[in-house]
Amino acid sequence: MELQDFVKKFADQFDNTDPEEITASTRYQELEEWSSLTILVVITFVTTEYGKAVTGAELRSCETVEDLYNLIATK
């Protein structure tokens, strides 16, 4: 798993946010589209794509997309 690949796939989970706006340093919880539904979508994405389980609390503990990447990489 590489960071840039993860960022692209993470950005694909958002319907109304331009993928170009999302980078490794994006504070994803500050995105207008971020919601409880998006949390479920991201949890499903991580489970399906990487075979790793993350919780809502873990998602909330990460600030940036790169933080989330690092969390998943260490699981």
C-alpha cells in the first residue's frame, strides 16, 4: 500500500468533493461532505480494499488522510 494510491482511493469515496482537493495533508473531518454516513463508507472502503478493520473512534482520532493511512498501515 502506497500513500498516493491510498489518497486517490480515499478521495473516490466522496461523491460531492473534487478528488483533486484531497491530498495526504487534507484534514478530512473538515470537508463539507464529512458526515456519519461518510464514516461508514470509509470504514467499508478500508475493510474491503485493505482487509483491515477501523472504528469510528479511530477515524475521529486521525486528523489527516496521511494519519489514517499510517493507522491502517500499522494494523
